[in-house]
Amino acid sequence: MLAIVAAYLTFVGVGTFVMKRLPGDGFRFYGLSFVYNIVQVMLCSYMCIESLVIALRQGYTLTPCNTFDVVGAPVAKVLWLFYMSKVLDFMDTFFIVMKKNWKQLTFLHVYHHSTIFAFYWLNLNAGYDGDIFLTIILNGAIHTVMYTYYFVSLHTRDIWWKKYLTMCQMVQFGCMNVQAVYLLGSGCTKFPPRLTAMYFVYIVSMFGLFAHFFVQSY
């Protein structure tokens, strides 16, 4: 995990250094972007639906402290796929750097892509069942909409619902932290409490960065 994050950050640094010194407007990779966004829409919607099906099958509720099956772990396989999909998400940064779209290469972007991968490594090793299902549903749904937006943006710049996507992302973070507060406040120990506390702090940082972006942009 650390090696992959280090490689990602190295690409950001070296790629930015090189592309800023090359003449021209960069490289667009329209065909690759076209296929990539369609694949992401399909993958994210699958993970969202699969997690929902598992939750219904296992009788999970929106009230946290659901059953954590250490051995069987019904959510583990889709969580592993979710974790690996974060490697695929690094392609977002590749396209930004190659296009020289420096306005998009923000601290928020790099921080989000590198740290979310690390945190889901923790989840995969310690919080791989039970209440983690809600995060996959929420994030899968938001990313389905987000990659739909990226696909549409390949063909038009006039997308009136762009700001609502950012609002939905902040609502997602709010829902995640409501779950975390309940888990911590109720004294539930089925899902690892220390992991919940760490993720709570992390999601607060994400909410703050997205809120700052929203205020600056809209």
C-alpha cells in the first residue's frame, strides 16, 4: 500500500515537473478517457448495488452496530474490489497532469486520492464487514454520478448540475460521520472503535476541504 501511494505521489511530482516544461497544451487521450469513464460508471454502480444486495440479504440496518462476521465476512469481497478500484481512480490524476489542467491538480485532489487508498487498506485489514457496507453504497453512488459528469464533460462544458455533485459529496461525508458518531457514542465494539475514530477525523478533513472548494467555486 505504501509503495503504491509513494509511486502515485512520485508521478504527481515528476509528471508535473516534466509537463510544465513541455511546449503545447498537453495530451487529451479522448478515446482512453471515453472508455475509462464508462468503465468507472459500470464498476461504481456495480459495487453500490452489490453492497446494497448484501446488506439486504444479511439484514443490515441503517442503525449502526450491525453484525461483524470475522470469518465469513459477507462484505469483504466487494470491499476488496472497492479498495482496488481506488488504484484505477489514480487515472484521474494521470489525465489532469497530461492535459496540463493545473487548476484541477489541487491539494484536495492529491490528498483525497492518496489517503483514501491508505484508509481502505486499513478497512480491508481491520474493518472488512458489517457497518462498512454503508460507505461502499454511498461512495459507489456518488462516484457513479461523478464519472457520469466526467463523461458528459468530454463533450460539453455547460453542465448545470456540477455544483450539486459537490453538495452530494458533502452530504455523503455527513452521513458517514453520523454513522461514526453513533458507533462511538453507543459504545459499539463490533466494528473496531479506533478505526472508526480515525476515519471520523479523516472524513471531517474531507468535508472541510470540499466545503472550502464549494465556497471558492460557487
